[in-house]
Amino acid sequence: MRLGAELQARLSLLLRLLGRLADAAGLERLRQAAVRAYRRLEPRERLLVRMAGLLLAALCAYVFVYQPLQDLIDGSGQTVAARKAELLEVEAMARTVQSLDRQLKAANRRIRASGASFSLPALVERAASSSVGHERIASITPSNRSLSGALIQYSVTLKLTRVSLVQVVDLLYALNRLSLPLAFPSLHMAARADDPYAYDVDLTCSAVASKG
């Protein structure tokens, strides 16, 4: 729209200039005067005038026709590229939503299969006991919260004392091998002053499932 308006403005300006010339001196008188002046010129001068006329015509064609059309084509190409990028982004988001939906359905199937025995704190405690030892577990704090729609988020905050980096890696590996997909919103490790190779760890893991 902007390029079309610019082309129209340029054409209107050219027409106004031609109109002023016609109103001021009279287009016919101007043409006759130009013909008389042209006939009085030498052959070499006539050639130069014709060349100048061709250059002027080419310049007008470039300014009032070619350049606006080229701007219009470039603008259309940019618009198409932008729309294509938006389409690819929407397709990527759709694939992400489908993947998350499959993960959620898989988690629901695993939770329903465990029935009333499902307990994220118990699963986390069992993984921690086998990885770092029960004596390293300072506390396990469960929490649940409702999300948008019919979803609920199960969370467990696990506090460990005097564990090594190898034990932390073993714990994360054990948690990833549980029967449902887990997320790890936070992991904080603090080196102990009395032992530079031991850490106190605060780890939060969560799982999302449908209500009911």
C-alpha cells in the first residue's frame, strides 16, 4: 500500500508539472518553439539534443516506473519471506505441542498403572537412597499445585548433605530412569567448608499429569 501511494504521488507530481507548463506558455506554442529551435541547430547539435532527450526519457522511466515497481517487488518478497518464517514457527510450535501431549499421555498411563500406590516422594526417596544413601537425605518435602485446565503438578524438594559430585550425577541418572518423565526446576549445590569435595544439595523435581 505504501509503495502504491508513493508511485501515485510521483505520477501526480509529473502531471502537475506538465500542467503548469501547458498553462503558463501553452503546450502547442512550446512545441512549435522547440521545433523551430531544433531546426536551427547544426547536425552535431541535433544529435546531442536527441541523446539528451533519450537520457531524460530513460531517467523518467527509471524514477517514475522502474524504481516504484522494483520497490513493490522487493516489498512483496520480504512479505512472503516473513510469512514463511511465521509459518515455520507455527509448525515448530505445533510439533512441540504434539510432543508434550504425547509425554503427558504417557505420564498419565504410568500413573494410572501404579494406581493408589503412586507417590512421587516415595519414588524420589527410593532413587536417592540407592544413589547417595539414606543417611545423606536431610529432608523430602512434597507439594502439589493445580495448573491451567485439568492438569496438576507434583513436586518434591530434596535436601542432601555431604554428597560428592559423582553421587549427584548418579542421583540425576536414577531419577531420569523413573517410570514417568520428570523436570528439574532447580538444583543448588553448596560446597562445605569442612570438606571441599562434599556438597549440600537442594534439588526440586516435578511431574505433570491430568487430574483424576
